[in-house]
Amino acid sequence: MRVLGWLLKAAVFLLIFALALNNQAPVRVQGLFGAQWEAPLVLVLLLALFAGVLLGMAVMVPLWWRARRTARQADVAATGPASTATAPVPQEPPYGV
């Protein structure tokens, strides 16, 4: 089953690689105020992908921080303030086990 998974991953990679090789024609990106940028289509698509990933991460950071703060507050409320000087005492199993 692992071999089939690796073969599928290799096939997808080769398909995307062939697509990138076939799309090397230069394209012109029209900006504001008459600005133009000419680059290969693959590079333009890659930059658009990275910009989308960065924008998505930037939007999610406040949500991640809020969830982390809420989880930390819930943990402190459930267990009490944690002390770094003492380790938790291990519990002994009940008798008869």
C-alpha cells in the first residue's frame, strides 16, 4: 500500500512538473498607473500562491492566538497555577490491579 501511495505522489509531481514546463511563456501583469511586469506564467502563478498562503496565515494568526489564550486559561482554571519548581506527583494504581 505504501508503494501505491508513493507512485501516486510521484505521478502528481510529474504531472505538475510537466504543466510547469509547458507554461513558460512570458505573460504581462498590468499594475496600477500603467505599471507592467513581464514574467513566465509559472513564476506569476507561484507568486500568487505564496501571496495567498501568506495572506491566509496573516488572517488566521489572531484566531490562533485567541484559541491558544483560551486553552491556556482553561488549563490553568482546571489544574491551578503551574509551578516550574516542582514536578507533579505520580499517582499510584489502585490495589488489586
